Amino acid sequence: MLKNVAAVLLDGVHPFELGVVCEVFGMDRSDDGLPVYDFAVVSAEGPGLATHCGFTVSTPHGLERLEEADLIAVPAGEAFAVREFPPELLAALRRAVDRGTRVLSVCSGVFVLAAAGLLDGRRCAVHWHHAERLARRYPRLMVEPDVLYVDEDPVITSAGTAAGIDACLHLVRKEQGPEVANKLARRMVVPPHRDGGQAQFIERPLPKAPADTVGEVLAWMESHLDQEVTVEQLAARAHMAPRTFARRFRQETGTTPYRWLLRQRVLLAQELLEGTDETMDAIAWRTGFGTAAALRHQFTRVLGTTPNSYRRAFRGPQAA
């Protein structure tokens, strides 16, 4: 049973991501019949820590407090993608997992778990902005760059900001049931459940640099999303054999040509839904889905919401 929770901080901690963990596990809501956790904020770098917003956080708890935790949460922090982490913290996290403690990261806190070796061979989530750097720095990870959170028990990773709320509520639901999780979400005025596989709403990425082997093909694909293409045709454009092209494509993009093309088409559909009044049929034609039904099917499968619902979320009810 989840009872004892510790949030472990480093210099440069992001207050919002720390606040997410405090809001879910650090508030006494026993008057509402909700469980109360033995919660502590732990410092991995001395009693006083600077946040990236210019104020400090102080706590009497050091790393020894992690030894009794059922859950250790690691919020995001400044420069986590490039900095080194205290060896004693990484060792404490490894010991925790070995004895059955869960660990949960919010956004760039995943870099701490990766440095501890807790994600080797595991799937993980991170804010899309950090995904490429995470995969490059820790090649043994299986980075899923566009999902909200990944539960690879006992390690749970989440994407940026509000996705941390989703991951925390997912764990509460898993440990203490949907009634507790729903009541907690209602108190926090957030959606009671978003599936971890639901995609992040991300900006459309630019094509890879021309220096990459498949960079020119990516640029061509992006400017011809309305056309049907085969791997053989793309390989010919790259002057490669189809099998070589498919292998090189996965190495440089982390996915297959079909999945990359599908994602780009969905991203273009998002842009059109957000910024235009075009009909679903017109958007389906421009994005290469062909029909509104095909657009709706693939959009819902990738993002977990319908095109109409997405348009309403970004442009208001009158836009549906």
C-alpha cells in the first residue's frame, strides 16, 4: 500500500513540477475521506536549494529519508539534460528499486533515473523537447517522445508539467482504486483520468538537418503529405536499397517511415484544426488521409481525442 512518499530535489528544481507532487501526495485531505501520506521533501544537495525561478527551498531531510519511502518522486530541474548528478543519490535510487520502492519522474527528472541506470531496457516518457537528447545521451532507453506517461513498474516516467499530474493520479488509481483517484482529481479540478498513451499536444518539428542521410527524404515527405508513397519509392529517392533505407530511417528518426508519415499528417491536421475553418473533408485531403472518416480514425488513435473535440479545445465550442 502506498503510504510513504518522498520528493527528492536538486539545485535548479522547477517549482511547478515539485508542486504537482506536493499537491497529490503532500496535502491532508482526510476531511474528504482521502488518504493521508507520510510526505517529505528531501534534498540531495544540502539543506537549501535554489529553484530556477530565483527563490530557495529549504528542508531538514537528507537522502537517508529515501530509505523508508514507498514512492520516490523526482521533479524536473534546470539543466538536468546536461548536468551530472550526485553519486550518492543515484545509489540511493538503485537501492530503493531493489527493495521494491517505486520511483516516478516528472518531465526532465527522467534524466536522474536514466543516470541511475533504472531505465536501461525500459520504455520511458519525457517532454517532447528533451526526447532526442535523452535518447542520444542514454541509448539503452526506449524513449517514447509523444506520450503523457509510461508505467514500467516500479519505474514511472511522465512528460512535461501537467502530465506529471496524470502519472501521479494513475499511480493513486492503481494503488488505491478509481474512487480515491477520482475524488482527488475533483479536489484538484483536473481530469480524473488521461491514458498514458495519449499523445502530448506538441509543435510540429522541423525536418532533420540536410547532413542526415535521410534528411532530404524527410523534407520531401513533409512537403508531400497528401501523396501516397511506398518505402521502395522513398528508398529510390535516397538512392538506397529498400531494406537499407528502412534501417537507416529507423536509426535516424527512431521510427518507421509509415509511423513518421502518420505522425506528420496528424501534426498537420492539428495545425489546420487550430488555425483554420477548413472542413474535415478538406483537412483529410490536405493531410493525405483521403476521407474524414480515415482522418477521425487515425487522429483518435494517435491523440486519444477526435478532431472535433481537439478543435473545440483550442478554439472554443463555436469552432466545432
